[in-house]
Amino acid sequence: MTNEPQPLPPTVYAMTRRTTLLMLLASTAFTVGGVVLLMQHATVKGTIGGALAAPFFGACAVLLVRRLIRNRPDLILDAHGLEHVQLGRIAWTEIAAVRIREMRIKSGVQRFIEVVLHDPAAYLVRAPRVVRATAAANRSLGFGPASIPATTVTARLEDVVAAMHRYHPRLGEHG
């Protein structure tokens, strides 16, 4: 018998199929709405709105269909690090700190967990394409390249951050 602590089992956060289906339905409706606006050419604002809505929500719909097909968890925490559906795998040793951040948007506030990395450039070399594509925009807004939106986690963000600290107690937190 040993007195060494046993590693924690993985903590899994998975969006329900129902929620994913509802999001897919909404994305599809907004895509169709964007196409209708484009086809009507009623106003300049409508045409611009349609030109923005159709591809954006169409891409969201494609990603949601992929999520349904893959049927894998959105976030897994384990003794080695985290694996997020959008960010990929990040080891605890790569993470300097985690913090809950908020971004004001027109319709309210979007909350997310910012994963502050020791070496963001090293992560970006292997990061998924969408993370690499949005890194410059995130940097211009004062954020790092790795963040976990509240919409991809089925628990309170405070609980997820607490779980991260259980796996890696030396993980910093600031902000």
C-alpha cells in the first residue's frame, strides 16, 4: 500500500444532444433568413445583413452537424491537461493561468474562460485552424489565443475553473 494520492478521474463536460440540435435549428433558421435577405435585395442594410448572416450561421450549422456526428465531449480535464473541442489538447505545464473574462457585445455580455499560456506562439503552431485564424483578432481585443466560451461548457465557469485547479493546484489565476 502506498500513501501517494491517486490521480483524479477525468472530468467531462458534454453538451446535450438536445441543446446541440436546438443550436443547429437556430443556425439553420438564421442561415435561411440571411439567404432570403440576399435574394430580396430590399435594402442595402438587408443585403449586407444577409451577406454576413448566411455564411456565418451556415458555418455554425456545419460545425454543429460535425459535433452531432462526432458525439464527443466539449471539454475534458484530466491529470495531464485539458482537451477542448475548439482548442485541442493543452497540457497544464503550458498554462500560466486561467481566468474568467467578459466581453461586452451588443446584446449583452459573453463570458468565457481565458487560458493564459506561457508561450502562445508555440501553441499556435499546432493549434486548430480556427484558433490560428482568430488569434490576431483576439490579441487586438486584449485576449490570448485560447479561450473557452461559456456556450461550450455545461457547467458554471467558476466550477470549471475550480476543477482546473483541482487537477493542477499550482495553476495561476488572475484578473
